[in-house]
Amino acid sequence: MIRWIAGLLFVALSMAGVHQVFGQNEKVIDQVVAVVGNKIILISDIEAQYHQLKEQGYISQGDPKCEILEEMLFQKLLLNQATLDSLEVTDNQVESALENRLKMFVNQAGSEQKLEEYFNKSILDIKTDLKEIIRDQMLTQKMQGKITDDIKVTPSDIRQYYNRIPKDSLPLIAAEYQIGQIVKYPVITESEKLEVKEKLQNFRDQVIAGKKKFSTLAFMYSEDKESAKNNGDLGFVGRTDLVPEFAAAAFRLREKDEVSNVIETQYGYHIIQLIERKGEKVDVRHILLTPKPSPESINKASNFLDSIATVIRTGKIAFDEAAQKFSEDEKTRNNGGLVVNEESGNSKLTADEIDKVTNIHLKNLKVGEISPAFELKEMKGRISYRIIRLKNLIPPHTSNLTDDYQRIQDNALAEKKQKAVDEWVSKKLQSTYVHVDDSYHNCSFKNKKWLK
């Protein structure tokens, strides 16, 4: 089954409606094509998914509409059982997911206005459409979790899974690196912070006095480059879209064009101007300035790291111990500086998972060697200096249990969970009312019991 259909794409299409997918001149007569318990599937649901997949270039091994229908049948079966089992999600959980999903759609569309134009609906109507869809999605995910959360794999399971894979079908794995790092942040003095705050205060005074437009100053000076392109405009955002300090200041603004005092967040210092307010959303523009360390502070951090590297190279201290003692990076300090992919938890990283600057220095290292200190600008704009050690290099290779145990374990677990879900579906279909319209009886469903 193409499980991924039930994600963001499904929500977006359900919001859009059939007229949006087919255009204004095509007429579609809607009808129920399947029923699972008391849940229905409409032909418009299938057609909307089909046209979107077609636009994305999806190539099916069979009939894509049959694949879509089987996935929807599965989702409805989960939802029906969630209702029978009295599973619940809270209004706060739904609201939080709704805000995150809406923000994603706005980012994809470019602005709230463009999103409204695309769906030919107001943001309020889009939210109304989304709310129940998201609630249903969260319930189906919770139901699927109930089926699979307790499933584990043993070392024996993992070996059996690996041995079942034909040797000529084992995947090729790109080169992987294990990296240690020691990080130092150049000190930013109070005078450097004060200089930035005074500059922003001067901007604020000019705007209030009518001498300059906030939008012009944002375009020219803001260090948030993405919003600066739009004259500092962030578009409509909710409290949960913003870091707490920024949200507090933005939502204190009441009057159109009112400008906040200078505030500090993890990104630097800001002033904020209110454009418009709609309920629990505000449209604001801002100017961000970040204090920069002095050349002396930069040299001090760089020289300190180079001296640490020298001490490690002479064997007077181990890299892991030095990282724990001297690194200022909280994420890696306590595990000896080892860099880990935050999403997967894996310390074996491909080149694509490593930033460009670190990649450049990595190419010059042999296993066990340490780089000279180099500058890296972090995601939040903070300037850091670091040295890295190439702890291990796994060359490109065919997947095997020695080098790729974690990856194989994940795949074995996924297969075991899928088997449990398939068995659950077959069992539930014995006691759940399912009707599929005759026009889909020629579908080659993976589970034949859909057409019992």
C-alpha cells in the first residue's frame, strides 16, 4: 500500500475540493464508492488524489486509482476502529497540529493571500475544513500506534530479515562518516550588544517620527534575509509559530503600525511593527540585528581551539575527554563531541547530512586526524568556531550487518510492524462492514478481503 498518500498530501487535497483539482469547466458527479463501518469514501476523494499524484509524476506499478482506494479503505478502517475503541485526541492537540499544518501550507504557497487564492477560500474556512481532517488523521495514527507500538525485533529477527534479502538485491550505501567536534563561541561583549540595541532604537525613533518607513529599513538592514525580501513581513502567524519573547512582544501590539521596544531572542535583537491583527493571529514585520564578536574575540576562540588540537595530537589528552572538558556545544559535549543526526539518532552521517563548510574540512582528513579551527555560522545565525576529528570512515559498500546494523534493524522492525498491521486488517475485515462499488471490483488489491 502507498501509505504516504495519507500524509500532508491527503489533507491538502481534501481541503482543495474537486473543483480546484479539475478546473472550473470540468463537471464531476460525486458519489459514494466505498463504505467502511460508518465511514464513506467519495469518488471525488480518489480523483483528487489521482490528479495530484499525476501532477507530481508518480508512476504506479498497477492501477493508481485502485492503490489510492485501498489506502483510503485502510485509513477508514483505522478511523472506524478508533471510534469503536473510544480513542480520543484533545482539542489542544488538534489545534497545535492545525497551526503547524497551516503554517506549512502558507510557506509552500508563499503567503496566506496566495493560499486563499489557490483554494478560493478564506483562511478561516480553510482552517474549518482542516480541523476535522486533522482530528481524523491523528486518530488513525493513534490507532495504528496501538497496533504496532509494542512490536520489537530481536537480534535473531534482524539476522533472519537480512538473510532473506537476495545478495544481488542488497542496497549500495554511500560513504559514511563519524565525526567528533569541539566547539567554542567567540565572546560577544556588552558594548557590542549595546551597539546593536542602540541602532535598532534609532530605527524605531525614525519610524515613530515619520522620517523613515519601517518596511524600507527592514529591506535594507534586517539580517533575517528571507523576511527582508518582503520588507520584513512575516505574514499572519500564531503564538506557537514564534519564539516566546517575540510572540509576547508581537501580541502586545494593538494599533496598526505600532512599533515594539527592542527585544532580545535567541536569534538576536528585534523591533516589530504590527500590520494587522485577526483574532489569535498577527501580521507583523520585523528588523533583526545580531551582535557580532570582535576580531580579537574571534582570534581568541580560534587560537584556543588550535592549541587544544595540538595538545590532543601530542597525546596529552584524548579528543573525547577534551570535548567533554572544553566544548561549548551542549548537544555533543557529554558524548565526547560525537555528532549525531538528531532525527535518526545515528552517528554515521552521509555527506548530504553534513553542512558544506564541515564537508570541505572533512575531505582533508584521514581517520584519526583533527582539522584546524574553522568558522561555522549556525542555523540561528550564531557564529561558532570548531575543530573536528574524523573518528571513522565507512567507504561506499554493499549493505551488511557489521556496518549497517542500525539501518537493517530499522527495516526489519518496519517489516514486522507492517506484517502486524496486515494481519490486523485481515482480522478486522471479518467483523467490519465493508462495501466497495462494483466499478472497483476489478482492482488487484493487496488484501483480497476488501472485496469479500
